[in-house]
Amino acid sequence: MRIFSWVTKDTNIDFMKFRKAGYALSIALVVLSVACIVFKGFNYGIDFSGGILIELKSQEKINMEEVRKQLSGVELDDVNLQSIGESGSEMMIRAQTKSQDEKEQMKAVNSIKQILGDKYEYRRVELVGPQVGGELKKAGIIASVIAVLAITLYIWFRFEWQFALGAMVGLVHDLLVTVGFLSLFDFDISLTTVAAVLTLAGYSVNDKVVNYDRIRENLRKYKKMPQYELLNKSINDIFSRTILTGLTTLLASIALFIFGGDTLRSFSFTIVLGVIVGTYSSIYVSGTFLNLFNLRANQNADKAVNPSNIMGASKRIAEMLIETRGKTGKMQMAAVRFGNVLGSNGSVIPVFLSQIKEGGPITLTDRYIKRYFMSIPEAVRLVLQTGAFADSGEIFVLDMGEPVYIYDLACDLIRLNGLVPEQDIEIKVTGLRPGEKMFEELRYDTEAVDTTAHEGVFVNRLESIDRAAFDEKLARLRSLAFEEDVEGTTDMIFTIVPSEYRKKKESPEG
């Protein structure tokens, strides 16, 4: 029997439906936390504000309440008693004096010794002055800032900027809310609390990295799934992992909070609160935050000519198959090279129109990127004419004129909707994605070009291919694919089809 049977691997919760409520709750929590930090401040412990620390041992079990009553006669602002060990005969006294002057602190130490008497062995006496406390506070702040900056750099290099921004928003949210509640409930801020905050930062980022890894995986797997549904699916995919990881950490932290004593109270409370807030923010801050962006930022598929990624290289291999089989087999085969088909599922135009309808921004990867365009009727005619003109083994290409700047296309669409580019609708440049080229090529320099009976349709004659060598590599590629050897399959693809990708990989700098 499963104890947590409600946490299943096949959850189907519509998290995105409640994202606006999540945004509102997060904003309210952050505002409350900032208000507490600014107007209420922190209850700094001895580490930061200064005070005295005394560790002592008795021959018998110490009565903590009796000691507390005895120390009530000493002029101290804050007294914290903690039992050490299992015997109950060791104790630590942490106290703040009314004055941070070293003489006053020593006077308080002597008063404590006088009241408690000679039945205790004083193992350690430490004085923390205001200057030392200030230096520790400064060091704690610097350590926290450096840790957050290091995490930021890691995320920025690992993920696309949208993911990095989402993770940082989630991290700042988690830290602010947690620290705000420490202020609200007057928990001591000590070096152990700083350690807890840094631990929380690592836990929070780890949770979000796992979430984002699944989103990126699903972006590659479900290329036509609407973004709203894809984010929902990704969050549901890891929901059981998120809950169970948070729950196990939470149980351990609660036990530490209950049984760990006063010294660990602030540390354990920070972890307990941080785990709850971090688990929530992984879904309703960092997860749903990505819906504000177009994660599929209008990247066109790579072409077979000088391919820069696997998609383009696979197209080129298909062309080579057509050439080697088309001229020797019984079946006649030919291929076409398309430009970007206007109005198709892969076209940027429906995406641009949708972004204009929503009030912008229009997203594109580079201001100066160029593409060839053709209409759906032109694409259909090219296929039909290829069937009529094909001899076998040829590649047919339509004369599409000069390529068009994607930025100019976006501006034209904005104007056609009666709006002004960059005023009514923002055009945001997101940066080129891996494998994306600035411009398209429709033929190799080594390919001969022949005309057809149709003045707008041309035939590209491929260079001669060594059939035996090609078949040998193809057989190896098939074997690697069946073995699910991803790296080996990728290398073999780019061995068959030399490309800029391959050149960079094999270069000394690559």
C-alpha cells in the first residue's frame, strides 16, 4: 500500500489555469516581506549584534529553569540557554548585554560566574564586540550576494535567457519571502541562519533546473504542441518528483526544528519555510513565468544545402538516397527544395499575426536574418511539376526571387494591421539559436543548374556520389540508430554530410 498514493506519476492538473492567482499571491508575499524587512528589520543574534558566550559543565544534571531564574538578576537584554550533549550536565549561555562595551560585557560575565557559583566548570568564554559583529554581518551579506551571482552565471550559461530569467525570478522570490518571514516572526539572524539561506538558494535553483530540463526536453519532443499545454504537461511530468523531494526534506527539517534546540531553531525554520516556498515557486513562479515568452522564437528549419544542424543534414542524406537509388532502381524518384511556405504550420506569419493580436511583442532571432518565401499554391505546383518533369535523381527548385529580411516582414504585417512598428507593436530580438543560419542557400556551388519547360522551375544536378562508400556509411548509421547511440549517430550523420558544424567540431578551436 502506497502511503502517498495521491502523488502519482500521471497527474493531469491544469496548473496554468491558476497562474494569475499564483502571480497575485507571490506579489503579495514579496510586498509583505519587503515591508517587514524595511520597517521591522531583523532580530540580529550575538554573531552580528555582539554579546557574550559561555560554555560550562556541571557534575550533575543542570536544571535549566533554575539557571534561568538565577540569571534574571543580571542586566542582560537577551538570554539563550542551550543544553549540550545527552547527559544534561553541559550548557551554553548566549546573552546580549545592554551595552556593547567590552568592560560591560566582562562585568556581565563576572556577574554570571558569581551568581552560578563554583559548582560549574567554565570551559569557554567569548566576547563578541559590535565591530566584530558588524564585520560578520558584512561578510554574511557578501557571501550571500556572491552565491546568488554565481548561481545566476551558471543558469545563464546553461539555459536560454528566458529560462535563466525565470530561474532568477524564482530564486529572488524564494529568498525574499523566506527572509521576510524571519523578520516577521523575530527569529534570530545568525551565521547558521545565513548558512540556511545559502542552502535554500541551492535547493531552490536545483528544483527549477530539473523543471526547466523537462520543459526543454518536451519542446524538442512536442514541436507542434501549444505552449500553454506543453508547460502544463512538463510541470505535471515532474510533479510527483517535486512533491516527494520537498516532502522528504520538509520532514527532516521539521524534526530538526522540534528536537534541535534553540541554537538550530532559526536554521531549521529557514529550511522548513524555504522548502515550502521553493516547491510552490517551482510551479507557480518559475514554471508559469515562461508562458510570458515565446519559447519557440520563430526558428526556421535548416535546409539541405550546407546544413548547420541535424535536421538539415538529414534532408541532405535523403537527397543523396534519391540520387543513388533514383538512377539505378526501377522506381523513379525526385525531390524538391522548399523555401519558407507562407501560411504553413512552420511559417512565421501565423505566429507574427498571433503576437500582433495579443498586442506584441513580435519575437525574432536576429534583425538581419534572411529567408526565401513561397506561397502554398507555389509549393503545390512545384511538387506537381516535379512529377511531370522528373527523369529520376534530380532536385527541383522554384525561382523565389530575392530573400526577404524577417524584420521587414514583421514590419509589413504590423502596418497591414493598421499599426506602427516599434510604437504600437514592439519587435524584440532574442538572439540566434544553436544551428540557426543568418541566410538560406538553395544550391551548392558545385551543382549544375538546368532549366525546365516552366521558366520558374529549375533542376539542380547533384555532384557524383560514391555509391559503395555511401552505402557503407548508411549501414553504419542505421546500426547506430538502432543501438540508440545518440553521439555516434550524430557524428556519423555529419561524416556523411560535411557541414559547418563538422568543421567547427574538428577545428583546433572547436
